[in-house]
Amino acid sequence: MIFEIYGTEHFPTDDCAILKSIKEANENGVVMVGVAQAHKGGLQDEKFLKNYSDLGILIPNDMTIECAIAKLSYLLGKYKKDAKTIRKLMLKPLRGDVTVQEIDFFSRTSNNCINKILKIMDIDPKSEESNSISTFLTPVIINEFIKKQNLEMLKKFKNEIIMGEKYYHNKTNPLHVAACFGNIEIIQFLIECKVNINGYDEKNRTPLNISCINNHVEASRLLKSKGGKFNNNIQGLGIILTNLAYEGNLDAIKLFYQCGANLLGEDYNKRTLAHIAADEDRVDIIEFILENRLDIMKKDKWGDTPFSNASEILKETLLKYSVKETELKQNLSEESKENKEIK
């Protein structure tokens, strides 16, 4: 049975006799199809669609009346009394006879990838189960594209990214993942998507923290220039810095400092990278600390400063900078006196 529906919405749902007849027909296995008389488009109003569905009337989107008659005739001849199969196939395109509308599980502009996965799993996109699956799959897919450095595919998930980090596990947002790999173009794209540049992951690290830890210089500079902040209250920062001192990696230490790290963060023994640099005779690191006027005389848990057991070379370095500091203070004092005398 085929109904012609007025325009793209209306149906005489106030007539109780008609409704009763339709329900009885549906219960008796009669296949009923509702087709819009409009020249273009299909039935779209959700309220009316629900009414038709409750009555058991199939709404094959933008199928024409001629096409509906031909298709239903074909299916009735092939599947005879198998109403369930006929109803299912009437809504599916067999020869381009109907446009299938993709149902968005997040928004009207949502990516269709998850919907296709749900179809493969034979799960209704409107069900509660689909929400759980899509919430789980979305960050996995997005993060995988970030790891694979696939910006083009990532752009197709722009809408999901813009919608926020509530879909991401362990407080991690896409920028945290991108910061691990240091891809400038992807980081720039995620910033444009308004991803929280200073969001904390489960270890209280910001994307800038992660970028520095992975020694991505350009990525760190980009994040900082866009407002990224370095969180010094993260567990293990002192250990990270002392390890860099063991390695003699001054460039990495400079990067941490430029991004706002507290270079004199302590490890579990209250030792700083200055203690390690002194132990390892890393003169260049000690000079960098002194040049930036950091407190190099902090004591560890045994009461030792970096220079308690320092070599003669390092003691000379400290003395040299101490003399420079004294001379600088004297010069500033003399300049101040001269300025007062001039006045």
C-alpha cells in the first residue's frame, strides 16, 4: 500500500478511523509506504516522521511515487509474504532509487566515519549503545591520525575536535598527543580549532610540558607564542632536569628555561641540575645557570650545595661570576651616585 503525503510533512493524523485501519493493516503484515508529493526533497520533520513510524508507515526519504510503485511491486513479487525483508529493502537504495540520509551522532555537520562503523556493527546511530561506542572511538581515531601525521584525514574530524575534550580519556586532548610528535602543521590546526592549549592531562602536564619533554624545539616555541604555559607543578620535573644535566644536554635545558620551567626544581634528594652539573664538571651548564642569575647555592637533603665537592675549574667559574656580579653592583652604585650629583 502506498500513501501520497501532502507536501513534505502532512498526513491526516486526526482521523481516528484512518489511524485504526492503518494500525490493523500493519499488524496484518501489510507493507505501507508514505511518499511526499513535493517535487524535491523528502520528509524531514522529526515529529511527523515519528508519527509515521509509530503507525508502521515507511518513509523512503526522497523516493518518487512512480519509483515507489515499481520498487514495491518488485519486492512483493520476489519476497512475497516476507514483510520484514520488504520493509527493510524499501528504505535501502537498490538502483539509486532513494537517497540515504546519514544520521549524525554528534551534530548535523558531524563526520560520517563513525556512522559507517556503527552500520558495520549493525547498531542504531540513535541508540544509547551508539553513544558509548562513538564516544570511545572518536578520540582513538583522531589520536591515530595525529600519530600518523595525517593532517588531511584529521581535518575531516574538525567538527568533533571543536566540540571539546569531554570525549577524550585521561584528560588528554589532541594537543597533548600532537605535542608528543611535534608536527607544527597539526599543532597549528588544533590551535585554530580552539583546543585548550593549557589543558592538563592526568599528570597535570600541559601540551607545552610534553613538547619540551620530547625536545621539540619549534613546536615548543609555537605553543608558547600562542599562549601555552609551562606547569612547574608536575611530578618528576626535577628528575627530568637532572637527567639532562647528566647527559650534558644544554640545548634541552635552555629550551625548558625559555618555556618557563623552573630549572632548579628538585629531585627526591632535593638535588637540582646544578648539583649534577657540578658533579659531572658540566662547566657550560653551570655558566648558563650563573648567567641567568639563578640560585645556584641551594642545599640538597645532606646540606651540600653544588660547589661543596666541585672541581677547581668549577670553583674558578663561580669565583669569576661572583667577581663580575660584585663589579656590576659597584658600577651601578657609582652611576647612581653620579646621577644624584648631576641633579
